[in-house]
Amino acid sequence: MKQHWHKKPLLVRGAIPAFALAKSYHDELSSPIAAQALFNLASDELVESRLIQANPWRFETGPFKQKSIPKLEQRDWTLLLQGMEAHLPAAATVLSWFRFIPDARLDDLMISIAGIGGGVGPHFDSYDVFLIQMSGRRQWRISGQKDLSLNPELPLKILQNFSVEHEWILEPGDMLYLPPHIAHHGIALDPGCQTWSVGFRSPSFKELLQEGLWRLAESLEDIPGLDEKFSDPGQRASNQPEQLPHELIKQLEQRLKGLKLDKLSQFLPGITAYLSEPKQQAFFNGPDKPLSPKQFTQKLSIQALLPHPQTRILAQNQVVFCNGEMVTKGQSREIQKAWYLLASQKTLICRGLKGASNSSLYEAYLSGWLVFNN
């Protein structure tokens, strides 16, 4: 983090030691997800998928029928599947390895599977990315070039001029980190080449402040004093009726000063709530046979409660937000502590937790935001 994050690329050979360990025993490890499983996911309406083919460049979005996906032995194609941590436990596990970076920055894990020659062309990303080789080999060419102009004649965001500065071949278990705006081009060298990409969120300040202000405006509903009507018994006759009244400006200034809207602390809850919102395509199902409040409390003492793979939980100091909601508000100290443990450890077992049956924990379980580990 000190030397490379947001600064310069880093190649890590053997980032997943199990691959090299298996090879030392004359065995071969491959991706924990078979190609057919990925093809099946590409036909699912709830999965964001894209198919890219070169020579000439073509771009399609899923869901795909199985027969429309190229065979592994065909050349020059790439299938991209976004948000795999929500569908594959192995992908969720890999994503969890990167919690040395704040959860608010983590976005999702994308899996790319390709035939020989497959890739998306030379391009750049506006966010940090870790590229993990999981199956087959991929050649990576990168450049720190300043010219990031795109070819206007292509359906993809492909660089018009790409000048290679470094080149590596990554084998299963290797990883390449790239900071934003580093030009790169990955080319599959083997059939069924799988690269797992861990991407990060990089919202603009405009986006963060807009969301923070919007949520702050909503919170004004909870301040009774603001329901008072403006009055101006001291208003004098005016010879400039078109001007906004000075008395109105003065009283607004006093109210704003009392609300401390010049303090960042007033905006942070809304910004944290926004960053804890799940992806737009996230879908939650409550349990088929929900536990009663008493059963929920009992099970919580012997079995781990986990966030659903698509649930986001963030904390701002001791206040916890889950899927855009402040879940610690109005809760007992024990429930607040339980939520904080969930946010920090992503798992919760609480023996003798009081009030769990009538809490935001139970409500989140009923909504499918939290699930018991099977």
C-alpha cells in the first residue's frame, strides 16, 4: 500500500501459493469454477454478462443462450461476468482477501474466461484493479502513457495509440496490480483462460456530496424546530420589494448555524449510507420458512449469521449502515455492538443476546440481508 497503491503497477508471482505447491507435488490446480458453470451463469438474467469478440470487434450483453457462447477451442473471444461474489462462494472468498483496503472502496469481482487470443483490447480503467490468473496463461502488456485517446471507430473503449512499456506472462496463481489510468492489454494464451479481476469504487466528490446533501435534507424531517413558520413582525415597509428579505436571510443563517451544516460530520452519515447501498441489480429473498423471533435468537447462539453476498455493511465510528439503512439507530447497546461485529468481522455468533428477536438484526434476517451459515 505504501509503495504501489494508486502509484505504480506491481507484479506478484505466486500470489496464491497453492498453485505452486500443487505443482511441486506434480499436480495441477485450476480455477475453482469450471468453464461450464460460468457459461450457465451467463444465461442467468440476474447476472451482468458481456461477450466480446475480435477480428472484427463485436460486443454483446447477456443473458446468453448456451449455443451463442463460443466453444473453448475457438479463438478471439472473451466472456465477462460481473459481481461474481454474489453468486459463487469461491469468488466471495477471494474478494474477502482484499479487506486490507476499506470496504467502502471495494466494488466487486469480475471473472473473464476466454479462448486463445481473447481480450478486450488495449484500454485503461479509472479505478484500481487486481488481476488474478486462475486458469491458463495470459500475456499482459502495460504502459504508463499519457495519451489515453480512444479509437472512435470501434464499439469498445479501445486506445487509439498503445505503446508497450512492460510485458509479462501470468500463470495460474500470479497477480498483477494496476493503479488507475495505466494502459493495459491482456491476451489469453490458452483455451479457457480465466482471469479474476478485483475492482474498486472511485466515486466523484460531486457524487458523494450530492448524495450526502440529499440524505441530510431527508434527516431534517426529524428536527421539530424546523416546522416553525417564518415570521417577520419587525419587517419595515420596503422600497425594493423584488429583493429577498434581509430578515429571511438573517433567520436562515441562524438556523443553518444551529444545524452546523458547515461541519463535515453532518454529511458523513448520508455519505456512509450511500456507500453502503447494494448494487442496483442486487436481489434479496427472505427465508422460505422464516424463524420465529425466539428461534432466531436461539439459532444465533449456535450458528453464524452472515451478510448476504450482495449486502454491503459499513460503519462510521460506532454507527452501522446496512444496504443504505442506519441499522443501529434506536437499538439497544447490545444490538449496536452486534452490528459492529458484523461490519468488522462479517460474521456473528452471540450467545444470550438480549433483544435480538425484536431488533433490526431480526428485520434484516427477514429481508434476506443477513443469512445463517449452512
